Amino acid sequence: MNPADLPRAVVRAVRCAVADGELAAGAVVPERVVVERTRPGGVGDYATPVAFQVAKRAGAPPHAVAQVLARRLAQEPDIEDVEVTGPGFLCFVLPAPTAPDVISRGIIDDIVIRDARGGAAFLPPADAADPSLELRERIVRDCVLRLLRTQAARAAREDVGALAVAAVARRDGDVIARYGRDAAAWAMLAVPAKETPAFSDVLLLQSEASELFRVRYAHVRARDLVRNAAQLGFGPEAGDVDDAGALLRALADQPLVLEAAAHHRAPERVVRHLVELADALLDFQYRVLPKGDEKPSAAHRARLALAEAAGTVLAGGLALLGIDAPDCL
């Protein structure tokens, strides 16, 4: 089971538990649930607070609801383990993701935003023409609206407008003039909306010290790898890949990250995921192309497909942030 399939499995478990009388008939079956990667030190790989959503109308404490759902979900063939922790959190252990599964589920073909230019055209800023908004409020609200649209969330504009956004302690023009719009937006979106963003000259560096540079550079490297492979006479083809655990996990988590970022109105989650994905790709890139007299093989094609998928997700994530993903740096 891919992590992206977990929310549907949880919703199905709630629906079946209500239908079979294990949960009260009045229990609300949520249309969507949020499943997130477990925090460091937590139990399992992923967790969801769905029992708290269901408990009140079910007339049972969250822990009891979670126990009912855990028994059902433990029967899913692709879930290795389910455990209830704390007052009612459901925690899951899944098999390690494989490259064919990650790519074949549509991470390349079905991603909503394929690159920064297309993404910017597809999801225009909703409040760009509103002169009453400060720069950071406009940037955060536009990003949240993009996230909500990509996740098909039916949130009223007023819900987004209620965001508490810390002001930037300098004039908009000064920030843009000093750092450029993309770097300024990155700094504003990299921290929760209620926190004040930190601006420093690191934003201007074309080096590993800059997270924005690493993300953009990783996207460029993905594009370069595809071009270089074409010159060597081969292209990407999904297949098994060894020694790509970090990259596979980051790619598999992408749908859950977008879901959680939209649910919590938290663009900083997208920022953190892009940095994690970029670092994994930059570490993986050296194993993609043949070396010396080595002939291109199925393994090279599979690694290239994985790198191409990562580049696509990086471009799409930057587009959601309203930041350009250039083809060269």
C-alpha cells in the first residue's frame, strides 16, 4: 500500500464499522482524513487523529473508536501493523515503498502542477489585485488557496482570510529589491504564518547553505539527467531501484504532505518536504547515469525514472509556493 492510499483505507474502515454496528449509526463518516508521517520518536511510520473526528457523534471515547478501527485496518493485506497510541491516535507501519509503485501510481502523469510556468498559469494568485493586503499576507493566502484547489477542498475565501499572518518588519519594496520576489516568498513561507520570517543574505547564496538554492538546483539536476541520458541513447523507465530509500520515502509522502498542508493551512510543510526531497535527490543523482565504459541498463533507466519523478514533484511544489523552477542556474 502506498502512503497515499492510507486515507481512503481509513475512511473505508470507518464506513464499514458504522455499517456493521461497531460504531453508532449516528457516527459521521468523514469524506477525507489527514494522515501524516509520524514525528521523530513516535510510533510507526504514519498516524491519523481520525478517531477524534468520529468519537463525539459515535458516543464513544476516541481511544475506543481507534481500537475498533485498528482491528479492521490490521486486516488490510498491505498494512504491516496498526497500533493505538495516546488518547486515540492510529499509527501505521507500511512496507518500504518501491520505485514502480511510487511512479506507476501517477506521480509523473497525474500530478496537478507539472512545472512552475504551467502551474502559475493554472493557479493564478487570487488576491494579487487587492492593494489592502500586505506582501506576506498576500503570498501566504495565495499559496494556501493553491493548496486548497489542488486538494479539491471546499473552503470559503473567508476561511483563508482568517489566517493570522505575522507582518514583515520592512516595506514590501525593500524586501523585493534586496532579495528578489522568489527568495522573499521562500523566507515568508518557510515558517508558520504566525511566526515572523527571517531574512538574511543566505537567501542570496548560490550554494548548499541556501535551502532555496538546493531545491532549485535539484530540479535542474533532474532535468539535466534526463537530457544527458537522451544523449547516451536511453530514457526513463519505471523499475526496481536499490539504495534509494530516502528518495522513495520522500516521493511517496508527497500526496500526504499536500493534503496535510491544505488541511492545516500550512505552506511551511511543503517547504520542508521540498528540502527533504531535494537533499535526497542530490545524494542519489550520482548513481543515475552510467560511468566510464558502462553500458546503459534497466537499472539506469529505473534510476532515471525516479530522478525525473523527483524533478516533477520539485517543480510542482515550487509552483504551489508561487516560485519559479528554472531549467538552469
